[in-house]
Amino acid sequence: MPRITPLTAPYKDDVQKSFDAIMPPGADPLVLFRTLATSDRHWRKFRAGSLLDRGPLSLREREIVINRTCARAGCEYEWGVHVTAFAGGARLTEEQVVATVHGEADAPCWTAAEQALVATADALHTRARLSDAEWSRLREHFDETQAMEVLLLCGFYRTVAYVAGGLDLPLEPGAARFPACERNARMVNPY
């Protein structure tokens, strides 16, 4: 059980409407959402800054950034939710899903643009900043609006990792789990 007890159904009308807006039809709201919704303020702030809309990146690009950020932050909860819900639609191969957790930014399974996304997530995780060279590499493949989206996604999903870890959220049933580290692979995620 998380450190704050999540809401249970039936939900207040406004909360139910917000869940309906972000969850697939018939799906139960995630424990993260139900826990944040215990506080009107925190639920409202989370939804306002969550970047749950389409945005200027493709689904594939978004998911690479989100999955790498979550993996680097050790957030199996959110990584698993995203892999389960979006990896298929984003056309991420099994090798690429594993590489979001165990792999270098220049892994050959990524295109040059995707390597720039992974490298950006890594740099922001490690130093909370990009060098001029890292920014230039990102901008070789993405316009200013897209590059800003990458920065915001990294920051937002790092926040999600803090919330999920701080509240000790249980992993969602049926969600993917971090893959085991292959014997000779360098494990990016220290957890």
C-alpha cells in the first residue's frame, strides 16, 4: 500500500471526469492518479503540467524520452506503465525497450535522432543541464519547440519518479517490469 491511501470508487464527479479524460475506456485509474487525486490542489497541478497531450514530438520520440528518464531515475512504476501502454504504438522493439534501461545513448538500435534524445535524457539526469554540444546535437534533429518539449518531458517524468518513489507506489498489475541486466551489458539504471 502506498504511503497515502489512494481514492477508491465511486469518485466525485469532477475526479471521475478527469480520470475518464486520461484513461482508456473501461480502464481503472492508475494508483498514481488515484493517490494524487486525494488532494484537489496536487491533482490539478499534476494535470496542468503533465504534458499528457500530443505535443510536437511523435509518440515514439516521447516514449523514448519518458522511458529513458524513468529508467535513469529508477522509477520502475512509471517505466512499466509506459512500456505496457505505449511501446507497441510507438513501435519500440524489445531490444529498444531493454536499451531504455540497459544501454548507452549511442546504442546501434537507435537512429541518430533517437540517440540525441537518449543522450539528452542522460545529461539532464546526471547534471541537470546540457552543454552547448549536447544542445547542438539535439537541435540537429529537433526544432526549438520540440527541443523544449524534450526538456519538459525529462523534468516532468523526473517529478513523477520522485512522487512514485516517495509514496512507495506499488507496481501496477500487469505493467512491464525492468528487464534483467544481461551479463555483459552496462546497466544504466543503478537500481
